[in-house]
Amino acid sequence: MAKHNSKGLLLVAALGALGLGAATFLKKPGDTVTGKSGKSWRVVMIGTAGSTHTYEVFTPAGTFGPHEELSVLRYSQNGSDMASRKIVGVGAGVPDAIKAAAAADFGLTL
């Protein structure tokens, strides 16, 4: 019979648990969606005032070349009425092409 090293197994189990905990901790809030352009966006609801919801749209790292994740724009929407969407802010220093792509994918006017 082979002899098992219980300390080694315990260490492997502990490292696995730490890795799972770290992955859970590092997960960013929001939903990842694919726009009409085929680009991925991370959308986070950041507030509600009455029936108006405000969302922030991020472009994940590498989606538009060598960029880290960028906060592209914020928009508000009344309830589920997509026609009521309005831009309430844009990210500083975000290239115009990325802002235009986000606006088009979410049915917004810059």
C-alpha cells in the first residue's frame, strides 16, 4: 500500500480554497453583455431614484486594443422604457471611438 502524506493533501486543499476565495473576491459586479457591434460591455446599476435607474458602462480590458477596463459612460432609464435612455456622463479620457460604440450599442445619442 502506498503511504499518503496528509500534510501535503491538506496544503493542496487549503491552496484550492484560497484560490476560489480570491477569484470570488476579484469578480467585478454587473453583467457582461454583447452589443450590436459584437463588443462586450460590463454594465452596473449604480443607483435608483423613483423609477429611474442609472447604469455605468465599462469596456473590459483588451476589448478595444491595449486598454485596461475603462468606465465609458453613464446613462439613466425610466423603468423598462429603453426609449427613455439618456447619457448622464462620459468617462474622462476615453477615446471618442469607444464612446461612440457604447452609445450605438445602447441606443444612446452622444
